[in-house]
Amino acid sequence: MAGQNAVIVKNAKKTYGGGVYILNGVNLTVPKGCIYSLLGASGCGKTTLLSCVVGVRKLDYGDIWVLGGQPGTEDSGIPGPRIGYMPQDVSLVDEFSVIDALVFFGTISGMEKFEIEERYVELKDLLQLPPRDRLVKNMSGGQQRRVSFAAALLQRPELLILDEPTVGLDPVLRDNIWNHLTQITKEEGVTVIITTHYIEEAKQSDKIGLLRNGQLLAESSPNELLERFQTDSLEEAFLTLSQQQAEDSQGNNLIPNPPGEINPIYNSYDVSNGKTKQRMHQSNWKTRIRALLYKNALQFLRHPGGFLFSIVLPVLEMMLFFYTVGPDPKNLMIYVVNEETGACNSQKYLGNITYYNEEQTCKFTDLSCRFIANIDDNILETKFYDNYEKAKEKLKHNHDAVGIMYFQRNFSLGMEQKLENMLTISDDVISASIIDVELHIPDREIILFVKQHLYKMLMKELEKIVQECGISKKYANIPIKFEDPIYGKMEMEYGQYVTPVFLLTMLFILATSISSSAIIVDRHSGIWDRILVQGVTTAEILITHLITQAIIIVFQVTLALYIGFEQYDMYCEGSKIGVTAMIMLEGICGMVYGLLISVSCTSHSLANYASTGTFYPLLVLCGLMWPIEGMPKFLQWLSLTMPITVPGKSLREIMQKGTDLDEPEVYSGFLVVTVWIFALAFICLLQLRYKS
């Protein structure tokens, strides 16, 4: 009757790629309060069948009833604490200790701390568990399986499903485990479904099912099966059934079904009467959230690589940025060819300016030395050559200088005559008064810097010279004047320009990198499927990962801004609260994007390809490397849809102009990143539900 059966499987069919049946018309009945051994070779479908029973996978065809209902329905005990599930893999978190694993699974199942401790004491001796503080990653394979077994037994479930629980265990320990299983079925009414490689130990079961090539060959008690085939060995009975299956499949006939043993018909099952009494332990979303946060915290704190990447790396990146981006280049070299005076007596000679007050004229002697002497040695080191062609040839082969500065022989005379009467002097004299600078370096930023530095230095010295000649320094200026800017500085440093977008990009990429492996780790460890069986929902998993990663992001943003503002005096005209909020939102956006990658990808390699492959378009399009105004129109529009571009512009408005948060130039950035966060979170949740 329905009330007497814990699990019923009817006409189950399941295929994986290629149309090959892993399960092919399996019918199976597991009475309550019994030990049911599912036997068969590797690949026969045992693990697949159990994963369908616990609701991790779904059948292509057929029905399954568990504890009075179908898995996932309100009447069933799955998912939830009424079932204890030990998968074939260890399915534990490497950063768990023995007691951590039990606390985690016990909390999910609604157990109190004292109950978990009491059960630990009981299970420690039964399963010969390692010391309570030993980490899973430091255990042997056999020790890990014992801890996994303890987690399945912990909450005294009504239905216990064990996939190869005794593999690799000591024979004495295996015998103790079987004795315990027999005891709990008889005294507590627990139903046990177990798969095992050790066929002969299945004689201790109340009922066995022999599975081969996706078909159930027989289902009966061990004694009935041995009597039927007149043998003392279950292996021999299994071999005989396998041979019959092979012969019947060649003859296209079905295996004969002995009454009550093979492929029973469930005409007495009534789902409406199948609801069973709930166990004492009941979990709720609060306890499950707490347990998941506990797991995430241990995974982070006990993983040195994660800690270093999450906390230390942002500090190093901020320090490297402020040390490497923005400061003026130093220790550059420029060749000097001075046909007027040579090396100016090792640059000790500064030339001479004589002003004749009565005639109001100036006499210049070796004026080139004065210009050369004012070159900042920390920025441009001068190296003298006596011949221009020789210097040029040297530069072609050595590439150790940025260019050549050339003074003609009559440079001072040309300067003198230019001041006296610019309108009547010849072109040759004007050319002689010009300082020729020829730059030979492919680095655009170095060229721009050297040009600006030389221009400022030479113009400043020219102003002094004309003043010494009684002429206003205004006559030395070009006929254009740039007034002080409305916002910011006259000469904004490159580092100051890229800082806002750099902060957003760094936090986005770091958050993505950290979170892109979170769910993949859970899936690969097997803990994902196991906790879903215990009643945890995919939404709860996503929420706890979001909370954990958000806490990490708070630390990262705090460290980054502390270093920027307190250690390196980062320029900011506007609200620091607005800066913090924008960077925080960008980090959360990167975190949600990383979780989407983690949900969508099946391996760490694929996740790395996905995250790395999207970083470069973001870097190129966001305005960090080059203003988007220099891009083609269609790329400008594409750039504006990215999660960093508009927020980057808004952050520049805050930091460089002091724009208030209620201005469109600022709140548009907040709107864009918020929309990205909700859109990515929604897609991530849909992906989780689809894959579950």
C-alpha cells in the first residue's frame, strides 16, 4: 500500500546525449523501514536513478514518488530535512573542519547547536571520525567519506540515501556501519537506499534491486533471490540474470517477470494517502541563510589566495597606480649640438647679456648657454655633441635619447637682431635665432611631455631675457592667452584625469574575478546538489553569495579610498559620499556580473575566458585609455551602454568639478549602473532556476 512505501519509481526513463538510455523503463519499490540495496556495475544507472529520486535530476519519462509525493511538490519530503543524502562524491567544502561540516548541514536542517554536538559525539565513535578541527582538504579520501556519511546521518532523517558509502573503508568499520543501518531501520523506522560495490555485503539488506544497462533485472529479498537461483552467492545470481538479459536482448524478448519480483505494478498506490508525518526538525529561510553565510565566510577566510586577491591586491593596485600613472617622466636624455659655444665649459658658463641704457639696446654673448643651463637635469639630462650629423647617427643606433636640440653658430646674434628690429632682418637671421628640436621617440606621451616641458622652460627664460633688456615680458608671449579654467587646473595631470574611471574599472574587474568562480566551486565540490536536496533554494544561494561578496566589496572600496584620499591626496572637488556610493555600486555591478558568469559557465577555464574576454572591450570603450569623443559614432553609442562609461563621466563630474548629486550629469551615472545591477541579477536568477 502507499502508506507502506517510502519510494516508488514507475517506468523511469532517462537519456543523456546521443539517445542512449541510462534508465530504460525502471520500476522500483522501496518499503518503509527497510534497507534497500541497489546493485550494479559502474555506469549501469545507479547514481542517475538516485539523483532523480532526490530531485537533483528529472526523468525524461515516468514517475517517482518519495515520502508520499513527487520530489519538489508540497507533499514530498524532498527537498528538506526529512531526507539524508550522501552522494557518490565527497561533496564537502575543503575549508570545512569536521565540526564545521556538521554545523553547516545541521543548521540547514533546522537543528540546534546542542543537538549537533550531541550527534557529533555519537557519530564520532561509530564512524571513527577524524579530530573535530581537522580540515577536509587535509583529510585522506576515506576520512572525507566518513565525514560525508556523518553529515547524511546527522538529523536522523526518515529516508537515507547513500551512494557508495563504504568504498575504501576498513572492513570492520563497514560491518559497524551495516549494523547501525540495520538498527535505525528496526528501531527508528528509517528507510535506507544504498548502492555498493561490495555485492556480498548486500545480503544484510531487506531488499535488493539488480540494475544492468539501465534496466532492473530483479527486485526481491536476498534470500528469495539466492533460493531462486539455487546459489549462495549474490554475484553468481547477478551473473545469471545478466546472461539472461543478454540472451533475451538478442532474441528481442523481455526478461520474464516472476510474480512479485520483477517490475511490479502499483495499482494499490494512492498519492492522496501518501503524506507522512513530518520530523521534528524544520528549517526556515533564516537558518538556511545563516548556514550558507557561515560556509561562504569559512571558504573566504581559510583560503589564503582568496584573501590575498580580495584584500591585498586592491591595496597594491592603488599604490602602483599612484606611483606609476601621472608623475612626470624622469631621467630622460636629450642630445645637444651647440655650434655657438660647445659644452659651455661643462655648463659652468652661462653667456652674457649687456644692456645699454642710453641706446636702449642689448648685446648678447653665447646666449645658448643660458637656455641650456635652465634645462631641469632631473627630467632632461643633456649630452653634448659637436656635430649634428654625428649626434643623429648616434641616436639611430643607441635610442638612448628623446631627440636633439640644435643651436646654430650665430644664435645669439640672431636673437639680438630680432629684438632690435624684427621687421627688417633677413630670413637667415630669423632661422639662426630659432632653437631646433628634433624628437626621435615612438612614445606619444613622452613626446608631448618633452615638447611641453621645453616650451615652458624656454619661454620662461626668454621672458627673463627680454625684461633684462628693458622690454615687457609680454612681448615674449605668443598672441594667445589661456585664462584659468572654470573647473579644475590649467594643466591637469594625466593621472588626475584617469583616476575616476580607473577606480570604477578596478573595482568592477576585481569583483567580477572574485565572484566568477563562486558558484562553479560549489558545483564542482558537489555541495550545490547536496544542499538543494536538504531544502536550500537557488535564490537563497544567490542571495548569500551577493551578501558575502558585498561585504568584501565594502572592504575593497574602503581600502581603495583610504589609500587614495589619505595617503596620496587624491584630488576631489565634490562629495566624497557620492564618490564612495558610485564606486560601491560599480563593485556590486561587477560582482553580479561575475556571479552570472559563474552560473552560466561549467568550468573555471570557461569562466576565466568569459571574464577576461569582456574586460578588454570595457577597458577600450570606457574612456580610461582614450576619450570616447575620439571614437567613431557607433562605438560612442556602444560605449555609452557599457556599465562603466556613463558612471565614469559622472564620477569625473563629482571629483573634478564638484557637481552636486542631483544634477543630470551625475545621477545619470547612478541610474545606469543601478539598471545594470538589476538586469544582471534578474538574468542570473533566471539562469539558476533554469539550470536547477
